[in-house]
Amino acid sequence: MKVFSMTNLFLTQHAIPWDLKHNLLLKICLTVLIVFAVGFAETGFLPALVILTLLAFFVAIKPSRSLRFIRQYPIEMHLLNVWLLFSFATGFFISANLDNFFEGIGRTFFYIFICNFIAIILLNRIELINYIIAGLLNAGILQVLSVHLGYGAEYAERTGRAVGLNSNPNSLGLKMVYASAAAVFFLLLRKNRIIFLIISIALLIAFFQVILLSGSRKALLSMGIVLLVFIPLYFTKNSPRLNLKLILIAPAVFCISAILAYYFLPTLLEGTVVGDRIDMGNERGGVEGDIRYTMYQFGLELFYDHPLVGVGFNNFRNYFFTGQYSHSDYVESLSNTGLIGFLLYQSVYLILFIKMLKLFFNSKDRYTRLYSAMGILFIITLKVIGAGVILFNTPTPLVVIAIFSALAFHLK
């Protein structure tokens, strides 16, 4: 049963109950928590912000009422928690390096705790989702400002790649992708207003520029996916027959985009950090000349030797000759937790993706289809990013899981 109006959910006073309308503390804490979790994943303030947000949540919603959805807790969230427990139980006994194990499992436990906390908040008050998405967007804007204000200038001078407030340039690029998806999220769900459209396009251009400065190739690819999915959705969002128009418009958009990319993308990337890194990769022999290709091969070999439960959480680096992690969500989960852990973990995304697909194709409500389409966009983007990044090692992908898990619960 729906507990709110889907049409009036976003950015309207009608969707916000009286007990939250006047509770600014929870809104502020939640937004700041997301900004710090996304923008400053290593900050020492994050645990304190979690505690403050938890207290604000219990002030707004009584603890006895806050857990009333526990019996209906989404299956994908249960699987995520089971995977964490499985990783701890097996890794404790089989890890060759317990220091690596405890470092990795402790960090992941904290991020999954945040994921569960946000899911519980949204199960109780889905209207707060716009503050979480706003946090993703504001974190991206903060990163853009940091780059233009010269943060990380020494690293940029040494490597030629911008880092902003991050520890590495790839992280900066991916945060621009998350912020772009958040901007698209709001743009699709707002009524057509020229000023809002101009601001959103300006933000997307700013995020794209920072991706070029970061030199992150996977961020560039992911940004392309966000834009490819966004364009047909934007031009069909007001249609009562969204599915039919989308089917007609989407192939045309993809074909035109492919042609434009073929002729103009090399010129656009010429002289940029991303373009130079693509050329450098080709000179080294393409994919096979990249050390990550060696990591992926080695990870598969580890899996063949330890197929069921892997080598222990965060222990890939203990076997690889450089001491690095695998730089892949798929390889890391497969080699560290084996086939059992891999299936548990990846099924979280698969089940959520299937839920979004069902909502998109089965619902007759235009807004429900838009929300589910955005869920599909976010999940596809995450799985593309996961080819070159460990998703469970950072809070943002887990926050996305919580957001759309709660949305699927309320939309069903």
C-alpha cells in the first residue's frame, strides 16, 4: 500500500508530514552525513555524524516505531548483511594476513551499517530521499570548487591529474559521475522550468570538465552512460505512454550519440588528461598492457585455487606481487570470498535491478516509471564502475543501494 503521493513526492510541501516539516535537525544531519560520506570517506568526523543523525532520527521517530518495517525488510538488504557475516566468518579462519582482513572488514562493516541505517530511515520516511540525493549533488559541487580553488595542486603538478579533496584522481572522477546522476535525478522529476534546466546543464558541464581533469577513463565511460539514458528519459518524461515513446526514442538517441562520439569525441579529448591516458594505454599495448589486466588474471587464478570461500576478505593484496587490491568489484569479491560470497554479494544488485525493471514495465503510473528508470540508471552505472573499482570499499554505492531498495519497497 502506498503511503504517499508519488506525484507530489519530490520537492513539495504536500509530501512532508508535519513531524518532519519542523524537524530541521534530521534533515540537516542527513544531508551533511551524505556530503561527508561521499566527499570525505576517510574523515574522522563520519562516525560522529552517524551518531548525531541517529539521535536526530530517534527524536523525529520513536525507536519502537522505527523498526516496524523490520519484518518486511527488503531481501537485497538481508543478502548484503548475510554476505558481510559470511565474509567475516570465513575470512577470520582462512585469511593469510589478519591485519588486512580486520582493516577491510572493519571499514566495510561501518559502511554497510550506514547503508542499513539509511534504508531504515527511508523505509519510515521515504520523503527524506530528496535530502539524500541533494547530499550526493552537494558533495559533487564541493569537489568541483575544491579543484578550482587549487586543492591537491601539488599532486596535480606531479602527475598531471586533479584530485581535489580526494586521495586519488579516480575517486574524484567517480564522485562527479554520482553527482551527475543526482543532478539528472532532480531534473527528471522537476516540472519544466528553464532556470532549473540551465542550472542543471551547467552543473553537468562542470562535472564533465572535472572528469577530464581527473583523467579517469571509467568515470568518462560512466558519465556517457548517464547522459545516454538521461536524454530519452527527459524527452519522454511527460508522456502518459512512457514505455512506447522511450522504445522509439532511445535507439535513435544511441545511434546519433555513437555517430557523434566517433567523429567528435577524439577531438574533444585531444590535449586533455583523459585523452592522454587513453593514448598512453594504446601505446602500452591496450588492455593487455595495463597492470589491471594482470590483476584480473591473477584474481581468476586465485579463484580457481580457492573456489568456494576464496582467500579471505581483503587478502587479494597479500598474494599479488605489488601488494595492491584488485581494482575490480567483481574480481575482489570473487577471489576474496569465493563463489558463495560472490553470488551473495552480486545478487544484491541483481535483485534490485530486477525489481526496478518490473516496476518500470508493469506500472501504469508515469512517476513510478521515472523513479524506477532512475534506479535502473544508477545500478547500471554502478556495475560499469565496478569493473574498475571496489564498490563495497566506499560508502556511495551502498547509499545508492539503500535509496533504491527503499524506493522499491514503497513503489511496489
